[in-house]
Amino acid sequence: MTKKTVINVLLIALVVSFFVTPIGYYGKVWLNRLLAQTPEIILPENRERIANYDWQLKNSKWDYINFDKSKGNVVFINFWASWRLPCAAELQEIQEVYNTYKGEVDFYIITDEERPPVEEFMIKNKFTFPVTYLIIGEKAPLDILEPPASYILSKKGEILVKEESIADWDNTTISNLLDIVIKE
């Protein structure tokens, strides 16, 4: 076999591996992370404020909780699904933000899935952030966005960030924003 043939076979094997092996899954997650952009911070004059905090959800123990416990706190909300590859890529970044800001920011990492696949996904990926379950049909103070999507709220309930696609959350822009609004 010629050198060109060997290179072509290796390239074909690499492409096929992206579709039929776990290497492909991790490669696609890495590629999604690489292509993710920093979320845009909404200018102060364009910020909307949520009307209320009345929103019934379930925590990881399947107990009902109300979003109103976060009134007056900085809040990070992310809508995700374990079966969506961009979500898996984004959640690795969110885990880093959670590690840095847990206790200072309220995190709502929200899914509408059943518990077993979510718990399996969390263990497999070694995620420790709190999972919140959406109650379908329950009124919400914000638009329920298609995953992956996120909000960051100020202590006053102002929407500082509304991101409707995969984003790079573990960066200085977001860290600076959170540091400022935590001190307010």
C-alpha cells in the first residue's frame, strides 16, 4: 500500500469513529466546547426584570421547591437535556462556574427529563451541581427556553444574560459579571 492509501484509510477510520465509537462522542463534545462563544451581557438600559419569583420546581430528591427562595440572590439558570450533545459540552463549563460560585450564586440547572437518565448522566460525567426538574405546564417567571439555554439574574431580578444556544461560561467576562453583581 502506498503512503497516500494509508493516510486515506486513517482519515476514513477517524471520520467513522466520530459516528460509531465513544471517541466520536467525546470528540464532538470537545468540538462543541471549542466553538462555544462567550454569552453577551445585556446592557443596563435594555435589561428586563422578572415580574415575580413564583415558580414551582423539583429538586434532585424529587421534593417540591419554589424559586422564590432565590429572591434577592444572584441566579444562574440553565435549561439542558442529557441526550443533547451541546448540553453535555456546556455543562462541563457550568460545573467549573458552579465550583467557583457555589454558595454565592443560586444555580438552577433545569431539565424536564425523568430522574433515572439524569442521575446516570450526572454520575457518568462527575457533575456535582444541583439538578432541578421542570414541572411541565407550571407557570414560570421567565420564558422556558429550548436547551441548551441560560439566564443570569441580578439580586434585583434583572435579566443580565439571556443565552439561547451553547455558550462558554467559564471565562473572565462571566466571572467579572458575577463578581460585580454578587457585591451589589
